[in-house]
Amino acid sequence: MAVAQSQQAALMKLRARRRDGRLRQEVRILKGITKEIASSGKAGRWWAVGKILEDLPRLRIQPNGITLNAALSALGNCHRWQLALRLLGGASRELRAEVQSYSICITACTRAAAPTMGRELFDELKLQRQLLPDLVAYAAAISAEASAGHWQQAMALFQEMTLQKLVPNVVVHSAVITAMENAAQWKLALAMLAEMCTSGPQPNVVSFSAAISACEKSHGRWVPALNLLSTMQEVFVQPNTITLNGLTAAFVKDGQWRKAYRLVAAVPGLKCRTNSISHCSAILACGQGDEWTRALWSFASLGHLSLGQSLFCNNSAITACGKVWHQALHLASSLQEGMAPDVVTYGALTNALAEGTQWQLALAVLADMHGFPDSACFSAALTACEHAACWRAGLQLLEDMVVARVLDEIACTLGISMCHKAGEWRSALAVFDGLIKKQVSPGEANFGAALMACADGGAWVCAVALLDAMMEQKLTPDCWAAGSAAHAVGQRLGPEAAYEILEKFRDRWQTKHSSLDAWQLATTIQAKVLNLASGVIALEKPAGIRTEDLVQGAACLVSRLDHPTSGVLPLPLGIEGSLPAQWLQAQFAARLVQKEYLCLCEGGSLGAVGSTGTIDSPLQTTEVSHFGRHFSRTVASSQGRSACTRFEVRERFLVRHGVEVILLLAKPLTGRTHQIRVHLASIGRPLLGDLSYGLRDDSVFPDCPRLFLHCRQIQLRDLSGKSFVAECPLPTDLRDVLLLFRGGLQKTGAAQKLVPMVSALG
């Protein structure tokens, strides 16, 4: 009996050892299989993962949760999230899915840009009785919402997990900040980051980088982004490449090219590495500042930093040289061996050639694209033809776009505008009609461009017909289009008929924007109120300040006075897009606003007091850069836009034989940049004190304290349709100059006196 029991015990012990050995062998095999699955996922061999799982039953090996999670991770790394979901759904009862399994699949969906499926998985997880979402699962779900830009849902999950008594860690906080980043909610991102700094957990480089990127995506708010970089240094968080890329991009968006350039140059001192993205951002920033030489230097330095001059960097450099077409052409033709230009390369080059009015080269580049030019490249070539006034070549480009099946609304608008500037309103209308014949529904931009072409061409009947067509398609013309049509009607039928056109659309311009308080606006701007009525206020603008700096964004600007010009400044009692703003803008577009200026010019006689004249030379304005400063320069040119200034001689002062100083009452019928100054200079009668278009030291009165140009009166209609007149008397400094001439002024360095010939003002 004892012997039998002993034998039985030995047999059981042997079986136990055999079972333990088999288990240990299975564990070793499973470890190897798990390792092989992971390596297959890293190598992108998703099919190998499926093959391994299919072979497990043949080997009589039961996979465990670790194997399942490894397979899910491998499929997720290979962007095969559908297979991962199928595997998760087909898991056997013995191979029960864990919370970690769901988290892995949610992350896989997020990486594959399928956040909705990730959220559905998380909701499914919450319905499982045996499983409760943990910190990792919530972090994965929040990341899924973040990738979709659903910051409200991300915040809701964040609050939900706190109710579940789960303490959010830095990963969760960073995921929420990323959600706010993707939705450009920079204030909320900064608030959460501040909460982390005060209450914990301590933010890391991911948290800071996401907050900086949120500032960048909110129209380039570089000031708070730069403050965050300082905070990182204070709390000993080392910035990384993503941090610098976000800050550099913020500088670029706001046109702060110097700061972007200096940041990239200061990277070695920050003890972190940059990549080509940071340098390319700096290159683009330099291009925005017209500092193409610095852009080329930054581009050349990439080779010394062992970052390599990729096609992306080459394209950035070509874009930066957008106003120096020969440099852009040199860069495009000097690509490294084995580097083929892409559509971005051709687009940047064509834009540069368009800027330089090299329309023939632009067409040659377009032809060199071997059949794959996109609408952007065609549009750039169209712009080149427009700048060079080659409207026939532009029309041929539109036909080529039809053949290439890339014709779009933007190109049609460019084509219509090109014909408009060439004075070919019939061709502009033909382009518009061609859009309809090709069964493409014209948009507001197409209608607006065609309207203005017909209006400026005097085809008021066609302009009104286009307005009616817009109404039929339930499109509302903006203030500029309606104003252009009203101008054409007014030229033929008078101002009352023009106002009838505008009043027809006034109610359609009602918006959600509320009106501004007039006196609060005047207090904010700190300017004298000259007149006030429904929807409009007139302020006195002093000389020596830009209109933009005076208003400080407190109201919409519908008209501007030059930096050295003083006088009446009308402002709508509303922001951009509001009814008061559109009503005022429409009157300016319709040329219904009557403006009177007093100016003092010098040169030959313009006739007796009371004589009148008209200057109608077209004017062309370009942006000029000089030592980092940007300003506008206008010249009389046949390539410019139509402009008209009427004047009346008010007083004359003889300086010497054939040279007079003349007080004029000028009435600009159009509103081109520096119009009165350039028009008078173009006929040899520059204004006194004009440092841009005047005679400077060669002037008969070089001691004039400033530009003698003052807007003395404006007349328009307020929002209720009543006449609105605002007047501003001549300021003291200009009045003193006039008194000197009226009293007879001893000319500096000469014995000759300035003798008044006729005085119409007494």
C-alpha cells in the first residue's frame, strides 16, 4: 500500500514537471513569437504578422494578451488599423482583450487619421462591464479628439476622467493642449499650461511645444510664443526641434523676418538642434521682408550644417526670391544632381516671373512642365500676362486650362481682371460667359470682377444685368461690386440713380456685427470729432501720423490720409463687414463721396484765379523696400489704373518770372495712393513740403514745415440716406505758411520778394 502511494506520488510529480516544462517551453516560444511580431511591425511587414498568428493553432500554442497587444501594435505601426480592429473584434474568450488592447487600437486609428473610429472604440470600451478605461485609454481617446481638432470633446474627456478619480498626468495634459493647438485655441492652451506650472504635473517639452504651436496657428501670435520659450528656460525644460519650428513659423506668419532669422542663428546657444524646417521657415521669413540676400545666405548655410539642401529647401529659397526673378530662375536651374523639380518648384518660379513681368519666360516654364501644370501655375502665368498687359496671351492660357481640365474660379477671376485692366470689358464678359457655357457656376468673385470691368468700361446696362443675375442666384454683391455698378449708372443717369442701386442692397448687407459707440470710438482714437450721424463719424486727423496708427484697429478704414496730410477722416461706426462699413465703402466705390483738399504747389502758371483744370493720367502704385522699410511709390503710367483730379486756382504768388506758388482747391474723383501729389507733380506742379514727389532743396520754399496738403471737406450720405458734411479748417502750421505768402515773404538768400498777384480769398 505504501509502495503504491509512493509510486503514485512520483508519477504525479513527473507529470507536474512535464507540464511545467511544457509551459516554460510555450512561454519561451511565445516570447520569441512576440519578439518576431514586434520586429515585423517595425519593419513594416504587416503581412508577416498575420502569417505568424495563422500558424499558432498549427503549433498548438495558445496566444496570450501580450501576444495580442504586440500584434495590434505592429499592425498599428504599419498603418493597418482596419486589420487591428478586426483582430481585436475576433479575439477569443480565452484570449480576452484588455484595456491596453483598446488603447493600442485607438492610438492606431489616430495615427491613421481615423479619429472617429478611435472615439467609437473608446465608447465601446466604456460599455464593457469587465473593463474600465484607465489613464492610458483616456490619453489615447483625447489624442484621437485632438487630431480631429475637437478641443471641446477633448476637454469633456479630461473632465470625465477626473470624475472617475483618475489623476491626469503630463501626457494627458499635453494631449489636451495639442487638441487646443489643432483648433487654434491659443488662450485656452496657455491657460492649461499655466495651470500645469502652478498645480502640476510639471509640463515637459511636448506641452510647451504644443502651446507654442497653438500661438503660431492663431495668426502667428509670436509674442506669447516667445514668452513661452523664456518660461521653458526658467523651469529648465530644454526646447527641441518642434519647439523652434513652431516659434519660427509664428514669426513668419506675422512677417517678423528679423526675429525668425535671429532665432535660427541663436540655436547653438539654446543647446538644441534644428532641422531643415526651421531654416526653411527663416528663409521664407527673409523673403517676406524682401531680404533675399539673407535668404540665400541661410540656404547656403544648410550645407555647412550638414542638413542638406532638400527640394523643400530649394523651393523655399525660390519663393523667398519671388521679387528677384533672375535669382529664382538661377536657383531653379541649379538643382542638385538627382533632384527633379516638382509642381511647387515650378509654381514658385512662375510666381517670381509674374512679379517681374517676365510673361514670356513664365509661359516657357509652363510649357516645360510636360503636361502636369496645376491651376496655381497657370494662375501665376496669368498674373504675369496681366502685369505685362498681354491680355491676348492670357486668354490663350485660359483656353489651355480648359484643355488641361484645371480651369477654376480663381483663374477665371484673374482672366476677367486682366481684361478689365486692359480696358477690354467685352473680352472680360466673354470670359465670364465662357464660364457659364462650361457649366461652371460663377461665384461672387467672378461676378464682382465682371461687374467692375463692365462698370469701368461704361457698360452700365451690362453691369445692372450682372447685378440682377447675382440676385437670381441668391448671391449678394459686396460693396465694391455694387459700388462699381452704381458708378457706371451714375455716370449715365446721375448720382440719384447711383444711390438707388446702393439702397437696393443696403438691407442685404445687414450682418451680425453690432455698431460701435461713437464717443467711445473718439475717446479710443483720441481725435477731435468734426461731425456725427447715423453709421458714420468724421474725425480730424493731424499730420505726422499714419491713419492706421491713429485708428489702431478700433474701426474699419474705408479711406486713408497720407502720413504728412491732415484733415477730415470719415469712419464707419462698425468693424470690417458691418453694415456701416459696407455702406461707406460702397459710396467710395461708386465715387459718390465728394472730397476737397487745399494744397500749395509751385511751378508755371495754371491760369487766373478761378481757373479750373483736370488731370486724368492713369496711376500705378508699387511697393518699394529700402533698408528694411516698406512704402508705396506711385507714378503716372499708361499701365496704371484710371485716376482723375480736378482743381481750381484760389490764389497765386509770383516768385520769379514764370514761377509761381499756387493755392489750389483739389477734388479727387478717384482714390488712388498719393493721387493729388503725383498728379500735380506729373504736370510740373509739385506740392510744397513733399519729400517724396517734390523738389526738396530746389523748392522755392524749402523751409515749408511739412507737406502742404489738407482735406478740408467731405460730403457723403449717412446710413439713413441723409446728407453728411464734415469740414476741417486749415491747421495753424499751414495757415502760417499761407499768411507768409500773402504778406510778402523775403526769400532766403535772395533780395527778391514773393509778391501776391491775385487773392481770391481776401
